[in-house]
Amino acid sequence: MSQQESQREHAVKPSGDDVSSKAVKSFSPANLLGRRSLMSVAAGVFLLSACGFQLRGQQDYAFKRLAIAGGTPEMVGRLERLVEGGSDTVVVKPTEKPDAILTLGGSNGMKTLSLNAQGIVEEYELDYTLTYSMSGADGTLLIPPSVIALNRALSYSNQYTLAKGVEAQTLYRDMQFDAAEQLTRRLAVVRSLHPAPEQAAPGIAPRAPLPVPPL
């Protein structure tokens, strides 16, 4: 082989250092960080879906303008965030030409769950009941009167009356938020604003006592 051919071959063939340099660049921290970020986002979306969280546009309600009548301001605000954050439906006032009107009612309750040997209350059962129904703008009944009933257990001590009162309010609020999330899923049973008889949504109400809430 002539000296010129040897020089040309050497110029064309990449050296081991060049190959190593390219490999290092392809696995640079920036590239790895980008891949990890993508995997983290995908994992986050999966976990949110598993927990029941709905991304915008995931729920397709038959009504696009919903009015809410009744309910506490806290409950109405929670429902508004859930509905508008999980669908393309907007919450409007009853005077703003809604497609459907959701009527709410709710109540709290408390009863003794257990007593100690001296007959002093050790645990209370806290109950929350959300009643609801939905009608169309023309008065068509879309969801008949229905109920979501929840309960929580509260351990009690006379030594911590104030703290237990605050804990009870926290548990009531937690049940309201739980009921609101359940309600947004139940609203999806409405498939049409003018349902045929066979498309009518059934009313839902507990048919048996709720189980004893765990501590």
C-alpha cells in the first residue's frame, strides 16, 4: 500500500477517541435529564388517572352549561372546579340560560359509635348525606332525587374537646369533597337532554345501612 493510500484510509476511518466522544455526547446529563423528565410526566399522568383525577376534557357531559341550585358555597365552589376542570362544561347562574339545573341538599349527623367500661363515649360516627336531582331547562327530569351517603369515625376525649371539634369539621369537609367527586361521575349517566323512556337515569339511594366506619 502506498503512503498516499494509507493516509486516505487513516483520514476516513474514525478513531476510537472519536467514537467514544460521540457516545459520551449521546448519553450526556442533559439527554438523560430529558428522558427522565418525560418518564416522570408519564408516570405522573398514570398515577393521577389511577387516583380518579380527571384531566380537562376527559368527561363529556350531555349538558355544556350547568347551573347549581342549593348547596353550601363551599360545595358549589368545589363542584364548579371539578366540572370545569374535568370537562368542557361550564357552570353558570340559573339566569344565564343553562342546559341543565342541578339541585343540591345536604345534612350532617352524629351518633355514638362506642362506649368505654364507664359508659363514656369513646367514638362517634359522623354522617354526611348529599341529596341531588337534575332537570333540563325545559323541566325534563334528567336525574330523579338521589342520595350519596358517607360516614367517618371520630375518636373522642373530654380532655381535647376543642381539638376534636376542629377534627370533626375537617372530617365533614372531607366527606363533602368526597361526595362532590362522586357526584361529578354520576352526572355522566345523563346521555341526552331529551331522553327516551328507556334512556331515563334511575335514582340512586343507599338500600342498606352504611358499614361501621374504620378509625
